[in-house]
Amino acid sequence: MTEALDLIGRMAARLLTAKLDADAGDRGAARFVIQGLANDEVVAIITAIQANDALAARLDITLPRHVFEGMADVPATLLTDLAATELRHADCSREGRLMVLTDDSQQQSVAQVQKIDADALLDDVLAPSWIDEASAGLSLDEAHRSQWIAAFRALIRIDRVGLRQTAAFLSSVRSELAEGATLPHAHGHSLLTIGLPRHRRLFDDIPPQKLTWMSLWKARFESHWSRQNFMAKRDLKQIPLPRSLLREKLSPLEEILAPEIYAALDDYIQAPDGVSDNTIKLFEHDWADLAPFFDEAQKADKRRIGAETHEFYQVRSDLVTAAELDYLDEFRERRPLANPAKQIQDEEFYASHADEMREDPRLSALWERFIYGQKVECRDFLDGLVQCLRRTYQPLDAHKRVLVVRAQETGQSRFLGLNHEICTYFAGRYAGLSSAFDGLIRFEGVDAFNYPNFADAIAKDKRRNALATSKRARQLNFRVWLEGEGPLAAASRTAEIKLVWEGDLKTVGLTYPSDLGRLRENSAKTPLIECAAKQARARSRGAGPNLQDVSTLEPAGARDRGAFVPKSRPQSLTKDWKLQVQGLIDLELLSAEGGKRLLEAYATFETAYKLAIEEITYLGFVADSVAVQANAYSALLHAILDADLPALGLRPRFASRYVHRRGRAATQGPASSERVRRRVVLALDNTPAAMSASSTGRRWREALSKRLSSPSFLERQPTHFTEPGWSLFLASCVRMLAEPLGGP
């Protein structure tokens, strides 16, 4: 076991002891759940608990057998086949029970259980405990302890380092202190463990009497963080550094730099673009020795985007038309500024030539920044993630890569000024996303996924402004980067991309979570109920409903616009179905046996649909039941087509009238209008087919897995990788069929 894992285990054991002591006066056993940690980190925690006889006697440890059976250092007596849902309520003879959740499938059932996760372990108040554990065996006086705590708090506050890297950093600092280094030098030397260039003198300018000032440590960390880009052969603006430029900057420094530094820089320049062993190895040397070279490399290049593009196509003239060559001449000559204004023809040119420009990573990055801006803004979170993936991707020698998504709204207090409906929609729409892409996308501190669990708690805060409608109140912010796993994990991370997701209060889809809730629980006792909406009075003749504008619709049986499932007096489609089938039997248009088959097929579908509605609320599109209900729906349609109805046109009319109503909302003219407009049928996201189509997360996951491990990633046409969103279902199908990710 590594020193970092051992430190994580001991720190978790210390935290559990403190929590048990705090709950000592309470009746009943305390419940804890380890969540969001790697399996070896879980094993490290269990090992630390077992090594502490007093703590081991107080805890009932339960590990899922299907995950931990056969692992070293895991006693068979700790394994269980019971789910966390059952363990939470089962009797416990000890002071507390420790459970482990390895995915999000049971997250809702343990929402109120005390969590032992990365956020809990890296809580700011635990900084002294971390330092006490890390410094065990060192002769550390109180003054140096206080300084180390201040430095560690600064690192936690920056919130850019994961649990494993944090533990590795502390272990490295401890080793340096044991060798006699000063505290500032130990921190500077250990920076490589958190993916930053080693810089022994980074903290030297902090006056000795101010080494307990957390803000000063934090400022030095942040000032150095952008230099992480150099490890990926990019400049401070995240633009790739071309090999020719680096070679040009290195040559004049041959007599100035030490031979070993010059040789390491030469290997760095020859290394492939992106992160590799040679690019990381360079930064084992101290930044003070490397700074002269990178200061020169960072100086502004006289060439601009127009000039670089013109030069690129001078040797590829067969790829552009004569008109496009004239456009490039004009771009170079008339818009020579570093940040030229974007025009329509720029977007057209980029759309036509984006793929071939990827041959030059620097030129591709310049154009992406020029066309898209310095951050990714999206309304569809999945689409935003893939845009970030396209921009951060670089060839990498590591066997596997992970897209890391870290939220900036971490902690309940960060949600006080955010709109309640927007947060509720995000949590409902993207439920289960973490499980769907487990091992491919790592979500860190995305409390927005769990917003419904703490919405009531923050509602009592006098600072809460749940009805805020400003742009900032409708946005969630993330930092996204790509990193390898294994030995390169710390240093192989790419430059960060800022991702901004924004919700729209005017769109119909905002009521999706509340509609699901009314489908689950209503007086009809079935999720198969009539959905409807009325068209609002339009200002212009012939205007119809607009899914991007809730003001064009008036809900049926509910006050909030955009809701299609009625709050009161829902009409049961199940009851209607049974009456119609019995009516056909009474009219002798359908045999009793045929009627029985239709009722059984419908009952099977209803059961499957009900389970899917339940699970999609908590698991999202990854739920297996979503595909099951679609198959049951298909079987119901076939049962109708196979029924012994005598009239040729009766079966399709029957199916259309009594089956396809599930998940549809027929709009009617405004109540005050004398002329009823043409009816428009909206296919909602709770149609069986739409639910099945939006469950393509497995297809996306498979494609993403292949591409993250393939050096040819993104060599094809740019992908959009989006879910259906809130367009009409037919348009959703068109988008999904056009999506190339499922192809070979």
C-alpha cells in the first residue's frame, strides 16, 4: 500500500472515530456510507479501521461481496449480499454501521446517511487532523504545525486537487521535511505530485512571520497553476506551442543553460504534442532552471491567426477553392490584429475546414478559441461536456483517460442565490449521469446532482433567493480537463476549460421533474394518465405552440405553464382502456380470449412503465427499466395488430386512439377563443419511445470509452453527442439517427 493510501485510510478512521464520539449520546446506531472513492481507497480505510482495535469494535463493516470478494486485505467476514437500502434499516448491535456505495443506483436511499467521501475528508475544518496524521513521527513544533496547516488549507480552498493527489502531496512534503528541508522548500519540491512544475523557491517570498497566513500560500499556489499548461506543451493561454517555435527559442540559450537542462529541454521539444513521459520528466528539474526558456517561448509571436492559416494552406492549396484563397488573403491583410472581430465567413470557413486544420494543433486551438470563445456555454450539459472533450483532447501514452468535471458550486451555501426551478430541472434531467459514465467521466463536487436532497434545508436560510431570474442565478459553472490514469495521473492533466450550463425559464422542459412526480403519485393510481395543454391566445394569426416559450401554452389542471400532467382529477388511460376493450367484446368485435390477451399485454406494459418512471427519477437514462418498458410497449402494439378485430381499419384506429395517447399532450385552442385552432400533438419525454431513445447513454458510453483510449480520437467529423433535449420527438429522432457515435 502506498503512503498516500495509508494516509487516506488513517484520516478516514480518525474522522469516523470523531463522528461516533459526537453521536455517543444518540439512541440507535449511527449509519455511515463510503461513497465516490476508488476500491483501493476503500480497502485502505477498512485496513486502517481493522488496525485500530477500539474503532473496529465500535463499527459493523459491510462491503458488497460482488465488488470486494477476493481482494487482498479484505476479510470474508465483512462481505455481504445485502443492498445498502436494506442495511440502512437493518438492526445493528454496534455503535455504528459502515456501508459502501460503489455506484449511484442506491444513492437516493442513503441520502440522509452520513457520507465518508472526498468532500467530507477534504473539509477545511479537518486540516489540523490531516497535518497531525501526516506529521506522525516528525519532531514538529507548534509554530511549524500552524504554518503547515495554513499551507494545506490554502490547497483545499483552491479546490483543484483530488483526494489521492492531496494525500500524495502531504506524504511528499513529509518526506522532504524528514530530510531536513524547510517547510516552504518542502512544498515547492512536492508540487509535481499535484501536477505542477517543481518550484522549490515558490513560497520563499512569504515573510517568516506571515507563514501562518493562508491567503499568502493560496496566492502563490494560484500564481503557479497556469504553468501547468507547459506540461502539455501549451502556453499560458492554452494554445499549443509549435515545435518550430520552441526550437527557435532554445537555440540562443545553449550557452546559458546547464547541459542537463538543455538536454532535457531538447527531449521535451522532440516529444509528441500533449503529455508524455518526456514532457513530464522535464519538470523534475526546478522551475528556476527552466524559467529562462519558457519566458522566451511565451513571448508573443508576431504571426496572427490570419497569417498562420494562410501559411498552412499555402502548401495545401488543393484543399481550398479560389474564393477561399481570396478570403485568406483578405483575412491576413485586412485583419492583422491578435484578436480580430469574427465575421460570418469565418464561421463558414471553419465549418468546412475544421478537420484538416487539426493536423496543426496550435492552429486548430487558435480557430476554436476564435470561433467559440474562451469558455464553453451550453443549454445541453452533455453537449457541453463533449465540446470540452474536443478542446482538451491530446494524444497521450497512458492506457486510459478520464474526463474530470469539477463543479464550482460546491457546498449548499453556493446555491442560495440560484433559481430553484433551474436547479431542480438540472438534478432531474441529468440524474444518473455519474453512474452512466463511471470510469470515463469523473464528476467532482457536483452538488447540483443532489439538489433536491438539500433544497428544503437551504430554503430556511434568510439569504435564499429561490425566485432569482438573473443570468447568474440560472447558471452552473464547471472546470473540465482530461487526465490519464496510473503514474501519469497527476502530471498528465490537460489545461482546464470553463464550462457554463445555463437553464432557460421560458422553455417547456423546465417542468420535467414535477411532471415525473405527478406521474408517480396521483389520484388515478397509475402513471398512464391523460396529458394535455391549452394554447394560449396568440398575438398573430396562425401562431402555434412554441416549446421554447411557455407563454404559448396553458397547462391543463395546473397553474405553472409548461406542465402537461394535471395536478388534480387526472383521467386514467388504464380505466379507459379496460372499458374500450370490454366494449369491443360486448359488440362482438373482439373475442373474449383476444380481449384477455390485450388486457394482459397492457398490464405488463403498465407495470414496466411504472417502474421506469420511478427509476428514471433517480437513475436517469441509465436505468435498465427504460428499455424494458419500451419492449413492453412494442409487445402491446403487436398484440393489437394480432388481435382478431374484423374491420381492416379498426386496429390502427384503435391503437392510435387508445395506445398512442400515452405520453402525448394534445393542445386545444385558447378557452376564450371562438374558433378552435388546428390541434397540435406534442410528443413528451415520457412517451415510451422517447424514454427509450433518451436511454442511449450506454451507446454513448461505449463510444466514448473507445475514443478516450484511441489515438485517432476526433479524427472523424465533429460529433454533437447530445440527448434529445426539448425538441419535438421526431426532431429528436433525426438528431439521434444522425449521431455517428454509435457507428463503427
